[in-house]
Amino acid sequence: MLDRRGQTCTIISWRSQKRGKQNNNVHFLNSSLVLNLFKCFIHKCEFGGSKNTSVTCVDMLRSFTVSLMFSWRVQLLPSMHCSSVRQPENTSAVDALYNLSVNISKIRKLNGWVLYQNPVYVTETVTMLRTLGAKDPLIAQVLEHHPEAILCPPEHLEAQKELWMSICASHSDLVGIIEKFPASFFTPPCNIDHQKANIVLFQNLGLNKRVIAKLMASDPQNFRRPAEQNKEMVHALQNAYLDLGGNETNMKVWLQKLLIQNPYVLMKPPETMGNNLKFLQEQGFTSSELLQLLSKLKGFVTELHPESVGLTLCYLQEMLSCSDAELRRGRAAVPRIAVLLCTHFDRQIQMPT
């Protein structure tokens, strides 16, 4: 059956219709090709038959259909060739995972591409985890949730083990981290230099090894970035605290707490925090109020968006039916509430509908 819509003609298999099945393989041919075939069909109808032979409509339609299906199959040959040479699964990897009682079906559903990779290092990965004291059920759970682990070369696994043991108190602590955050341990080899440099950076800021291990497990993005980028944001936070009147001793304690409570603050551009502080100053916040906000709000100042906050303040003033002076007095009395409200409404404004 031909159904011409715009520039495309749809061909539905007649055999599937005859069997009463819905044909899901709907193919498309270029309309110019179908038109040329149809012209040949008309030409054959008019001039192709001999004087002694009567060409029925059914014969002509059958001839046209055969030509059309032949052209369709010729067009389909490249895609049929590509699908026939699809790379098979790595049977050695599948068998090794199966022997560990790993749920292969779950891996095929969520991370099936891993099973097609070669080489893989299932045995080496399992051996390394066993040397740390991990039991086979735990190993199966780790490989099921993060099958990319079998792609890590043995030398990289050993380097990661050495790196993590420099900040973990024991093998059991490292096994606990791998159990909860496998993606943080099984990282690409290109990240290890950034990890080492960022560990040194956080140690220089006064964070102990236990805290650093917790941060590298729960927030691996910060440790995979160049340490220089994290240094820029750290320096911006330090300078902002001191410029607003804070002292250096309190600044060190505050920065340590901030990084523990909200390590994602390092992902923000330094310019964003500077622009937000400048905007709040233009809104009438004093240096002492801004220092209080910076100290108590766990880095929420970096999450503000000046344009949205301006609209929020106008909305609050209209909703409360207060004057500019009354709004300033309320903001001065409870500056934390004012900024928290702005942050909340700012997120609501940015939330997709």
C-alpha cells in the first residue's frame, strides 16, 4: 500500500497484512524513485504488451510491485550488512562475571556496552578486592553496580589502591568506600594526577585524612579537576572573608567547615561569588551582615542569581505591602532569612515547568 505524505512514500508489507499481523518494519523510499518506477509502469501498460497478448491490470500491478520491492531491498543492503557484523559480547568477561554470581541481565540492561569491550580485567579486579579483604558477595555487588571496574588495567588499580591507602586508616575502610562509592575508586587513569594534587591541597588547608577520604568518595568531581581551579575558588573564599572584616584564624576554621558541609562550593566560578557579594552590597547589606551571611549559610551566597533575587525582593515587598524603608529594616534585623527566602524563590523561578 502506498501512502504519499509530503516527499515520502510508505511501503507496508502485503504479506504481514494478509497474516493479520501489524508490521512494525515500515520503510521509506525516496519519492523520486517511486515516481520513476511508476512512469515505467505506465509506459509498459501503454506500449509494453504485444497485440496478441492482453495485459491485465493485475499483471501490471504485480510487475510494478516486484520492481518497487527490489529497489527497496537494494537500498536496505548497507544497513543489513552493518547489523550482520555487530561485534559479539566478550564471552570470557561474561563467563567470569557469571561465575561470581553477578546479575548479567542487569548489566546488559544498564551498562551493556561494557560486555563488548576487550581487553577486560575481571580476574585482576577480583584479586585486588580480595587482597583488601572483600568477600565474594560484596565483590559481585560492586561489579554489578559498577561493571566499568573490569576495564581498569591492573597497574592503575594498584596505583589507586596506593593512593587511597594514603588517606584511609585501614583496608576495611577502603572496602567500605568501594562498596558505597565504586565509581569514586574505579576512575580513568587520567584522573590520578589531579587526585594526588587535590589531596595535597586539602591537607594544606588543614583537613585531616579521614575527612579528605570522605570528600573524595562522596564528591569525586572536585578531585578530578585540576588542583589550580580549586585553588582559585579557595583563594576567592579566603579573600572575601578577610575583605569583609573577618580575621585569619576564624577564616581557617570557617573554610574547613564550609568544605566539609558543602564541598560543591568549589565547583562555582570565583567571579560568581564576587558578583553576588557586590550585588548584595548594592542592595544595602553592610560588610558585617555579609560576613555573617558568608559564615552561616554554608556557601549559599555563591548560589544566588542577582537578576532573580532582584525580582524576588520586589515580589516580597509587594506581597508584604511594605515600603522600601520597612523592607530594609526587616532585612537588617534578619539578613539570613532574607537571603534564604531569595535563594528559595530563586530556585523556584529557575525550576523548569
